[in-house]
Amino acid sequence: MRIRPTTVLGATAAAAGSTAAVLGLVVAPPDVVQGQPQRLMYVHVPAAWVAYLAFAGVLAASVAYLLRRDLRWDRHARSAAELGVGLTALAIVLGSLWGRPVWGVWWTWEPRLITTVVLLVVYVGYLGVRGLSADPHASARRAAVVGIAAFVNVPIVHYSVVWWRTLHQPPTVLRPGGPADAIEPMMLAALLAGVLAFTLAAAWVHARRVSALATARAAAPMELDDTPLMELTVNAGRTR
């Protein structure tokens, strides 16, 4: 019996998720200042980081589509954007749950939160742009341009805690002195395990989503096939 790569990926993601849960909930000690609510970091931070990765995937796939005009890249861009939007929304919700016991409020208008909401709105708009045309290539071209331009928001969100005064703490892992002097070793292990688990799970979801989009494309009418509409029109004229 042949085992599909996505099955292996899914099983690996589940194992990584279980390991991350044990490290984050049992092995890693509670934070001295924040206490138990700090454990939300092991989900909140991985969700945000993998959202960044997904949006980088939108950028790469959008560039690839514009260079190759192959709708396979457009499917990758769409799936990555959907993942990024979902993970960003999750990060915002988890951040609110974490902020309530630590900051005393569910929400505050500070740079990291504002820029993250802007990031979410921009990529929701990106997904909306995809429905403006029935021609898949016209839709893909518009989406690719928006997807490339939208990525400028990602470094703004990441560096907002460096550029502006904010309630968020500065980078912990990617800091000049390195993570060793900023976080307890088992906390770091739990955090990195969470990032790995989220990355593998996102890769599994992405692979399944791209496959589903390809199946839907194959079942679509000829005018929605991967061949550009203009090319279909020209070829039809030549056969008359």
C-alpha cells in the first residue's frame, strides 16, 4: 500500500503538535512575572510567525505567476493567503486572551496591534480581489500585484516593537544577544517546538488546499480552464 506524502506530513505534524503541547503545558516552567497566562505564548507566537511565512509564500508565488503565467502558482498564492489570514486572526484572538490578565485590557491601540489588524485587513482584501473577474488569469494577475504590494506590511508589523514605543516586549528569539540570555531554555524549547508544529500543520493544510483547488479547476468549464481567455478566442477563430 502506497502511503501519500500528505499522510506522512499530517502524521508528523500531529506528533510535533503533541510534543509541543507537552513541552508547553507540562515541562516548561511558568513565567516568574506573568504566571500561567504566559503559556499562551507557545501558541500565539507560532501562529504569528507561520502567518509571516504564509504571506512570504504569497509573495513568492505571486512573483512566480507573473513570470511563468502558470495558474498552479496562483493556487499556491491563494492557499497561502488563506492560511495567513486565518493564522493572523488566531494570533490576534490569542494575544487578546493573553493581554487581558497581563495588561488588564482585552485591546489597546498600540503599534503592534494596529499594524497587525491592518495586515489582516489588507490580505482579506487580497482574497476579495480574486473574485472581481471570471477570467482566472485576469484574477490571478490582479491578485499577484496586490499580493506583492501587501507584503510590505509584514516587516512593518515585525519591527513595530523596535521602531515605536509599545506594550509588546522587543524580540526575544531574534534579538542581537540571541535567545539564550532572554528566555529560559525549556521555554525556548517549547516555543521552537510550537513553531515547528505550526509550520508542519500549515504545510499539510496548504498541500490539501492546493490539491482541492487543482481538482476544482480540472472540473471547471473550458472558459475557466488554465488557458488564457484571449488564447482560447484566437484558437477558436483559427478553426473556423
